[in-house]
Amino acid sequence: MGILDRTAALDVARSLVDSSTADETEVVIDSQEERFVRFAATGPTQSADHERHVVSVRVRLDDAGGKREGAAMCDGVDPALVNGALERAIELARHAPANPDLAPLAGPADAGTCEPDAETLAHGFEPKAAWVREAIDACRREDLVPSGIAQTGGEARAVVSSAGRAAYAARSRASYALTASSPDLVGGAGFADRIVPRVADLDPADVTRRAVAKSVANRDAREVAPGEYTVVLEPAAVSALVLFAGYQGFSCQDVEEQMSFLCGRLGERTLSESLSIADDAYDATYPGIPFDWEGSPKQRTPLIERGVMAGTVSDHAWATKLGVANTGHARLQPHPGGPQPANLVVAAGDQSLEELIAGVDRGLLVTQFHYTNLIDPRELTLTGMTRNGTYMIEDGKLSYPVKNLRFTESMTRAWSRITGVGRDRAVSGALFDGEVVTPALRIDGFRFTSTTAF
Amino acid sequence: MTDMMQLARRAVDEALAQGADYADARVVHLLSEELALKNGRLAQAQAPEEFGIGVRVRRDGCFGFAAAPITSDGRDGLARDVARRALRTATELSGAVVEPSKLAGSEGHVAEFTTPVEVDPFAVPIAEKLEHLRAAEASMEGDDRVIVRKASASSRREEQWQASSEGAAIHQLLVRCGAGIGATAAANGQVETRSAPASFGGNYVGGGWENVTSLALADEGARVRDEAVALCHADLCPPGTRTLILGGSQLMLQIHESVGHPNELDRVHGHEVDLAGSSFATTDKLGAFTYGSDVVNLVADSTVRGGLDTRGFDDECVPSQRWHVVKDGTFSGYHTSREWAHAIGEERSRGTARAEGWFHPPIIRITNLSLMPGTWGFDDLIADTEDGAVFADTVKMWSIDQRRLNFQFTCEIGWEVKDGKLGRMLRRPTYQGTTPEFWAGCDAICDERHWRLWGVPNCGKGNPMQVAEMSHGAAPARFRGVTFVEA
């Protein structure tokens, strides 16, 4: 069946809004389809061809003390299910305490739209099987074992409300990732990936080549002592850091609740001038859905502008409460976590990866971080491990592979010590949710606090 | 109900008719309710429903999976279509097979399982649940330095119908509830959060609403509020090497990350390297490797009452079981699936393959995994411990490497042991270690009076990531020679 098209999604949503007896009703449809295969040395290990259409209903009942709000969701657009969701939402709202702080649903807005790539949505398993065979063969030639995933799919979002919102957009995504490891899974590994909006822009052979080369260069890794190192972080390492600023920091709610590294620093230049981060759903490299989960148009929002802590993202409720502009970053409502960036973009610099490395007397090239997590939101202090290729740099050149290290470092410190930004950007994710468009970064004095035996 | 079983059966039959050599199908209907109050306002009242069918088939040694939401009309056609899509997936991928997949045993069970429930959470009036949360949230009022007060409750009812080409016909009704409170204080230039009975939404138990009322959250509010404020004024836990006593709401994470995940046999064989990682607990260590001291006994148990993964059968139709993962300190067993049991010479899976809902294929997941109780009373343990040791509890932050060796965890709160008692409060106790060395340092575990199942409602694994739930039983335990780091 695939993702719902504009007509189908808006018809379902409008029909539900029209049939609601609540004073305010908002219907959001999140429709997804995906075809993926994971693989290892044994061949395909897991696969799925699946779709889902999650219909979310939010209703408000007016009351003398404010608005009573309830919400419900269901899987699929079947009339019985969506009507059931509406009934459950109204039932919850009837019993909910009135909330005088709830702003009325926002009125009509020109939310924009986007379309998915048909070739990506139609991409099947036979070509993916060829990618898998190629990866297995390439790894075997170097006595390596593969672990990877090939993925294509799309998502559509529709928002219709009784206040006049009506928005629909859809996008596609294709990705391929490979980790090439020594057969004992101990003696070094290499990782490469590519995430694009259109499968035609994916070059799986290039990903395979890069992952294998990384792994071959990662044999016989040496242990190095923890301490401060100049690091060149490749995009897949940078993303693990920047995503955490998105999870906890770049939201106006985080600042209001004193849980952000922006607290007391907004408007101040405390970071390197070469660092600029924005939330930008319109970035040509990897455009996002142009409106949020309330149907509010996403604004390109500078968050760090040439080292200045420049702003935060908001949603309708927080914009109303604080009297600021709605940047269009609502999560599916209601959400206790408040607004959140969805399309983080780090501005490119002017150096190639080789030039970034050439500027290091002694330091480390980091391919990827693993299991990064947040210790202190006020300084954005994070910890995590290096993974899948960490290499010593000496006199501006890669020297030898090193065993993995744990970093414990605050980003308020690290991002004030950036000495170089790559000119090539890539879309990268991390262990948890989200993806970032980012170049590589070179940072002085990055703190590693312990090591491991591999 | 029978209709749903017939639907699953129809999908299986269609897959077989089209050439599959094995097929299983799961219809899953899941109802949830999420309620949250924040600073006196309703922050969330959400009632999700999930309803769909997932079909897994094998052909020429290659598995394929497909899934779709269930509709009111045309269900037979839907079941057949999903089965055909799963088969097409397997067929198109079969050209890349190097080693054909095989399944351990034959699991053609016809059975029912229902979580024992005293109070059906979906029969409790919403107003009553909200009043319970209101009282819990209000119990944290009274100090302006507390900037965020939260109280939340979560109920879930999952009904599933499984059928397989081996003749399985299994109907299960799984119910769980959870609730918790948290206070965030801003004072003295610090922001700190305290939670009860655990962080990340509290504690979750397989069973009914009785597990929420028994938490008596309103009785905990004043303590939680005061500890959040006190943490803002507390000294940072100093770095150094010393004895650590972990409370249950932190120890459960230690079990989860440093024993549970490395014990998943698919990880061990490199099938999760693409995201979650592999494992140091390789098969050559089974039966011989010293995982911890001889007081360390870790038992996996999908049958224990109250566990979040307590069920009759896993998503491969394998009955629930109980076995030692670590026995008297020695590495003794793995979590397996029917695909992986043969890799360690076992003829039957441990029954730990699960999928998140109907949308995903099953993979090996940690089941309820517990550190078995020891012999100590808590006060006796503290009294027996030297000055300078730290008692720490409640998960704040966790990170562990891809082979599950080097970990670094931060707790919400700690206290320094002084003169055989808990002394000054310590902020952000952060300890770092290596899995087997850490467990080897365990020399005392509190007894069953202090033992409790702690629910993990947010375990992520797989790629694309799937969320699973499980419980970890723990009583406070003492670990020697632990490295504390500045954080």
C-alpha cells in the first residue's frame, strides 16, 4: 500500500475533524513505509517490507477554568479505528483537569509541502541483495566480516485542525551503512555510510570501499594513554555530539526550565567563530518535512551563529507563553518534552578532511562515537566511546590505528576550541534518534578519560 | 478473538501455499494510556492503539518479513497480501544467502497465557487515575526552588495471536503498569533532578493498577523534593578508587548493560555490529569464564511474576524459561532464539526472541534478568563498610562500549559512608569500570527483604531500533575497588 497520498491522508483527517463534537480538534497522520535488509557474513539476517499509518487525534473541550485536553492514536486509517481514537480522546478530555494555560489551536498557515522520490519508494529487495553480495565479497577479499543495513522508504505527514490548518508533505530516504570488522570482532573495524533523499544518489560501492579501507587501516591498533588530544572528528562522530544539543539544549523549554547549556549565554559569543548550527528543514542536502506536528511552518532557526549562542526552537504553546515567534518545532502533541529541533545543520567550512588532518601535529582522527550520553545539560557534558576506526595523527599525517578511548567532555568547552571545519558535509545519525547534516570538525584539547582493550 | 487467530493462520497458509518452507504470523492489538501531570497542569493524556499483522517466512534458507495495519474490511486479502510480500522479500534476498538460516526445535504449541492482574488498569476510571497523580504531584509542592514537578502513569494491554506452520496457535494477554514522580530543583547555581521510585517514568511491573497504588507515590513526594534541593548544595562526588554500594534502581541498569546485552547470542556473533555492537562474552567463555565473584548469581526468567517480559511464549512460539546466565560467578548461559540456539549446541531456544509490536521482525531481547539476593541486611552492609565508601542510587546517565566492557554510569544521588552510616550527600556520583572486573569486586548482596523487580520500559536494540521491556531484580550490593571519575 505504501505511504498515504495527499488526497487519502487529508480526506481521512478532514473527515475526522468534521465529525468531532469537541470544541477544538486536531488530527495528525504519520504514514511510513520501509524496505530494509540487514546483513552479515552469513548473508541477509533480517528484513522487512512494512508500512504503518499512525493517526493521532487531539481534542479540547472548553470549560470555565480553561481547556480540557485529551489525545489518542491508532494504527491505520480504518474508519472504526480512527473513530475509536476520536472517542477515546474525547473521553480522556472529559476527565482531564481544565488547563487555563492552553492556547487555542493556531489558525491557518501556509505550511509548504514536499514530494518523495518515486524511484526510492519503489526500490525493492533485488538491488539490495546485490549490494549485500558486493559487501560480503569485498570484506571476504580482505579477511573481514560485514555487518550492515540497506534501507529505502518514505514518510508522509498530514495535519488538519478545526482551526483551519491543512497541511501535507512527503519525503523519501535511502541509506546504506557498512561496518567491516576483523573476523574475531576484536581486531579493528571500519565504518562508512551514506544517507540521501533519493536512492539514485546512493553509491553503495563507494560506501563499501570506504568501510573496508577504514578497517584495513585499523589493524594492529596500539593503545594510547587517555588525556587531551587535538581531534579531527568525521561527520559520523560530530553527529553524536550535535544531536545531544538537540535532545537537550536548543529548545526554549530547556532554557526556561534551566536545563540547557544556553542558559545565561544567549547572545554571547562563547564558542569558536567557525561554528554555526541551525535547524533548517530547507537545506538542499537533506530537506525535511517543512512543517511541524502542529502544521506550523518550520523556520530556518539559527541556534549557534559564528560562535554566538543565537537562539532556540519553539512551538505554538511556548511561543504563545513567551511572546516569541513560533519557529515550527512542535513534537507530536501533547508532549511534556516541549519543542525539539528536527533538521540540525552544521555550517561547512573551507578545508578538506586531508587539510584538517594536515593541521594536526599530534592528535586523533575519530570515525565514529558509540553510546554517547549526557552527564550535565548546563555544560552539555557528554561521554562516549570511539568506534570503528580511530587513528593517530602525527606531523599532519595518519600514523597508526589506536585502540578505542572514552571521552568525557563538555561541548561548551570543546566547541570553543574548534580550529577547523570541513567543507564537505554528510548526513549522519548516531545510536539514538535523529540525523544531522554536518562537516568534520577539528578541535583542540579534546578530553579522553579512559581506554579499553580493543 | 478467534477471528484474529484465523487471520494469523490464513497468512501462514498462504505463505506455505506460495512456497515458504516455514512461516509464522502474529496479530498484535495493543492499547496504552499515558497520563502525566507537570507543575499542576495536565501535560499528557494519550491513549494509543496499535493493531496490525506481521508475517515472517523462510524460503531457501532466507527469512523475509512483512507487516501492515489491520483493517475492518478485507482482512483475508490483507493477510494473504502480507504473506506474499514477506515471501517476495525472502525470495529476492535469497541470492545473497551464504549460510542458510535454520530453526532449532519444533514449537507447535496450542496455548493461552494471561498476565495475573488484580485491578484491570483500563477499568479504573480516568478521574481516579488523574487524582492519584495529582496527589503525587502535589506532594512535591512547597519549595520554590523546585522548578519542575512531574507525576506520570502508564498502562498497557497487549493481546497477541500467533500461528505458525508448525501448528502453533498461541493467544496471550499481557498487561503492565508503571508510575513515578520526579522533581527538578535549581539552586546554588546547580540544577538537579530526583526521582522515585526510579528515573525515566518510575517503576513498571507486569500486572495491574494495583502496582501503581502500591507505590504510594504521594508518600514519597516530600523526600524527592527535598533531596532534589539538597543535591544542588551537595558536594560533587570526588574522583578516586573506593568501595561502591549500589541501590537497586541503579543496579538494575548495571545488570542490563553489562550482563544483559552482552549475553544476547546474536550480538556475540556479530549480527548487531551495524549499530548496537558485539560482545566480549564470546562462546569460548561459556562455562569457564569468571564473570564475577562467587556471590554473583544472575538468573534469566521469563516466568517470574511481575516481570515486564513475563509471558507464556516468545514471538517464535517458544515457551518461557528460567536459567542461570551467571552461576556462582561463572558464565553459564545465553539469551538465544531459534535461529541461534544451534550456535552453542543447544537443541532448543531459550525463548527470548521478541518484536516490538506487529511492525517489526523478532530479534533476541533480554528477558527478565536478575541478580539473586544475598544474605545481608542493608543497615548491616553499611555498618560493615569503611569510611569513604559511597552508596549511590538511581539512573542518571549511562554509556558503555560496543563490546560491553568499558562503562561509565552516573547516578542521581549518593551518600558517603561514615562511621558505619550514610553521611554527607554527594552530587552526580559517576563510576567507570570494565565489566568482569567490576562484577569480580562484588562481595556482598542484600537479602530478599531488599530485593525487588525494576522495570526497564525503554530498552533499544536492532536496526531500525526496536523498543522492548524487561525487568531486573536486584537488592543493594557492594563492589570493591571501583573507579570514580570527575563528571
